Amino acid sequence: MHPDARGDTVQVFREGGACVIQVRHRRGIGAARLAVTLPADALLLRFSGFAELEGLTLTSPAGTLLCEIQRPEAAAPLRQCRLDGAAVPGLRPSGEGFELAVPPVLVPAAGERIEVRWTDFWR
């Protein structure tokens, strides 16, 4: 596990053919830069212990994924993810927090570096 300066922890492991990046919540705003050493068919991001996830950015050599909650006036909040500006399926609640199946185009090859940034809620 790699501790973030603010106390969240990050763990990378293989689950079947997927590489999983697990972030365990302690404080809320964090980031991790990782060299993905596991060859994988898919990449999953899991955020455990988060009551909410207001913002998420994943940057890889192939592009940038941005997920955020839009709060239109007089309407229910809307969770959106965009890959280089185009809408893509996004974060979904899981038993312990949230999970995201990263779009295949962003799945890094072994040895490529990615950066993940997250915000539990805007202060």
C-alpha cells in the first residue's frame, strides 16, 4: 500500500484479468501516481469508505477521464464522466463506496504511468 499525504491508502492488485486500484478512505482529497506493472485486460478503480465522490480524474498516456457531480439549480445532482470531452459510463455506487470500470482506451500497458486524483466532497 502507498499512503497518500492526507491519509488515504492506495493498493494495486490483480483480480482475474483486471488490474484493480483500490483507494481506502481516511481523509478525502488525494492523488496517486502509479507505474502499472501488471499487464491487464481491464482497469478498475475502487473507492472504499467514501460516502460521496465529488471529483475524480484519471490521466494516462491515452487521455484524461474526468468524473464529477453536476448540481444544476432546482434539479437532482447528476454524476457525469467525460473522456477527453465525450460522455462515457461513469462511477457507480458499490457496497463500500464507488467503482469505475475505466474505458478500454485508457487501460495502460505494463510499465505505463497513470495519475489518479480524487475528492470526496468540495470544501
